[in-house]
Amino acid sequence: MKENLFSYGTLQKDSVQLKLFGRLLDGTKDILKGYKLSTIEITDESFLAKGEAKFQQTVIPSIDGFIEGTVFEISEAELFLADKYEPENYKRMKVALGSGKEAWIYAAVEIN
């Protein structure tokens, strides 16, 4: 079964895709309405050990906000790999994109 994953950050990087999925993902530009980006500090040592930056973006609700990103079609197994990649305080949630597609995103559940 295929899943849509909307990325507004590191999962858009070729190097991350190759390391995580073993391939480059095909994606299309899309937007997420009703949210804006916020910078948070990551304290998850296993995420930082992967060479990722200590300060990352997350989404927060915003009535008139929107976020540009890329929606990727991936397998369920690849979605579980993405679950393991994200920092421990990031959780997956389903959203509706500007294109009308439903997709998963990752967002911090607690903001420092």
C-alpha cells in the first residue's frame, strides 16, 4: 500500500533519502495550509548522532499560515523507516494538503 508523506524539512534532502530509503524519492511540490514553521532545539541524541542539526523546523497551527514542501509517495515499510528516523518528540499525523491529497507529516509534540 502506498502512503503520501509531506516533507517540509530534512526528508527533502537527497542525502537523507539515500541513507534512509536507499533511493531518491519522486515528489511533487504542495502546500500545507493552516500551519507555519517554528524552529525548535532537538535534544534526541540518536537523531543528532546522524549528523543532523540541533535546531530543526516543526509545524505549529496558524490560521492564515501555509508551508511549502514536497509530497512523496512511499511504501508502508518506508513510512516506518521515516518513523524511526525522526527525533523522539516528533509524531506522525495525517493532514490534508492544498492539492487535496491526504498525507502524513511529522511534527514536534512538545516545543522547547
